Amino acid sequence: MKRKDSLAIVLTSSCIICFLLSRCPVQAQEKLIPKDTTYNTLRVWRQIKKEHPHIKPAVDNSRGLIEWRNLVYAHLPATVYGDRDLHLDIIRPSDKEKRTAILWIHGGGWRSGNKEMDIPIAQLLARKGYVCIPVEYQLSLEAKYPQAVINIKSAILWIKEHADEFGIDSSRLVLAGSSAGGQLASLVGLTADVERFEPAHNAGYNTRIRAIVNLDGVVDFMAPMSLNLVRKSDSPDVFWLGGSFIEKPLIWKEASPIFWARADKRIPMLFINSGFPRFHAGQNELVGMLKHWRIAYEVHTIDVQVHPFWLFHPWVDSCVDHIDSFLQNINLNNQDI
């Protein structure tokens, strides 16, 4: 082959490669964030519909509501996977009244799931008169504990900073979550101003909230009902916490919301439980503490052997009614609660 022909081939190949790279989205040139999609509403429904033929998946229905989807609340530069944005949705009644906001944290074993799964319950709460905000956070395949805690606290700061834009009363901010999201809601809510968990920048705001709603979320990783489960190294809690209880006992304690409860914090708590006791590990002890301190609490049980009951009618309707009733009962306008 002549030298001129070889050079032409090299130049042509280089041009093709450059063209293909220019057509690829920027994120495709970076290391993709690993995703675990095993936890989703359709899959759960297929698993339980034979035993519960009357149930229906709650669906996304924005009719009559105002929504903002995928707003960026935090930018994480130079992560292992490149620049990274975190998002939240805002769903509210179609008026201009300032309303109580519920920041909603999805479940999935700290590893799977997404905020879109809880859009239906958020919309039902919005129809009750709340601004409901499903939030994205970094899952364990991307970032281990306590990064999700810091993410959610960043969302709290963003909401307080932008409250006026979206008709939110920042003095009435509630944290709610399901399963792993319930554990996170409890931990985040009980660790306001704890420096280890606080984001680097707060723009003059704090991460304090007014109430916690926990749907089937563990509050004590060290309770016998939780600790006695047979675990492998890739079990959701072991994987998220970076090791077993034997390997990381202080981390298991630190991640347990019950150890952050204090008499002077006075944060009312609502627990909505399934028929699976293991998801309530430590709850009886925490309720005893709240009762002793005369801090408002309620416990309700959706007595079915279905963990993610909040994803389906008619159980989601009961959840919404319990949440609305609880928030009405504790009077969020009362600064002394």
C-alpha cells in the first residue's frame, strides 16, 4: 500500500471516531451510575396480585394539581461518575396559598427504587392540601452511608431557600418516607444541626423539621428483631452501611434513628406499619420514649403481609388519611410542639 493511501485511511478513521464521539451525549463518555431496578411497582404487583386480587396500583394522575418535575436541588461536581445533579418534584394544589410541605423519601433498601414510585401518594396528599415533594438521593451502588442523609438535608435547605417561589410555609416542613425512606426520614429528622450529617453550605438556613412520618421503616438496626436476621455481605443494610454489625458496630448504632431521639427535640412522629414485624424493629422502644417525654405520636397498622402497601389502592388511601389526620391533630402552627 502506498504511503499516501495509508495516511488517507488513518485520517478517515480518525474523522469517523471524532464524529461518533461528537454524537454521544456527555454522560455516555463518563462512567455510568450503576442502577438496581429490581424494586418497582409493577414487579411488586405481579408478586402479590394472586393473594390480593382486589388491589390496584396507585397511578400518576396530575389532574387539578400544579407540578414541577425534576428540579435540580443539588449539583455534585467531580464525583466518581462525573458531575451529578440531584432532583426533586413539587406537587401542590392549584392555588397560591402557603401550605405545609411534606418532603417524601422513597424506599428500596437504600439501593433500588426511585422518587417516581411515590408520585401517586404525593398527588393524593396534594389533594388533601399539602405541597408534597418526592426527592431523589444517592443510592448505595453509587454512594454508601451517610451520603443519602446529607443529600436529603441538602433538599431541606433548598426547599427553605425557595419556599416563597412554590407557596411553601417553611416553618411547617414535614419529613415522610417509606421503608428505607422511613428510616431516612426518621434519621434526618432527628439529627438536625448534627454537624456530621450537615451539608457543607447552608445559605443561612437550618435542617430542622416539624414532624416525621415513617411507613414501615426500621428505627433501630441493633434491635434483636433486626439484628438476628440472617445476612449476607450484599444484604441491603450491610451493603449500605459498609459492613456487618460485627465489622461496623458504631456505624450501625449511628444510623439508628432511635439513638438520636431526645426529650428536648419534641418532634412528633407517625408510624404506619405493615403486618411484617421486622420492619418495625426498635419502634416499641422509641414509642415508649416519646410517650415518657410527652411528645405526640401515633401508630397505625395496615394489617397485611405486604411491605410496600403504600403503592396500592385501597391501602394508600388509608395511609393518606392517617397522615392528614395526624398532621391536623398535632397542629403544626403551634410552635411549642
